[in-house]
Amino acid sequence: MAHTASRTVVRGRGRRHPLVATLMALPLAVLLLVVFDGWETVTLQASSVGEMLGR
């Protein structure tokens, strides 16, 4: 039996900038909104969060 060592790949700082993460997730979020017709839910949640933040 051969022993294989697992290697950990380290990339840069290890964390993505929040804007990059948002841009990566945005297309999937839009697709899910269109497929499941969730526009009303998104607007309701956004308005609730806005009220909670006082805006």
C-alpha cells in the first residue's frame, strides 16, 4: 500500500473581498428568483430589513 500525502493549496490571503463574493453569488440569486418567482418575497424581506435598520 502506498502512502499519499494530502496537500493543502493556499491561495493568497485565504478570503475573498465581499464585493467579489457578491458578484459571484449574484447570477445564481437572480436565476433562483426568476425560476421560483420570488420577487415579492425579496421585496418584502428587503423592506423589513430596511425598517429594522431605520431606513
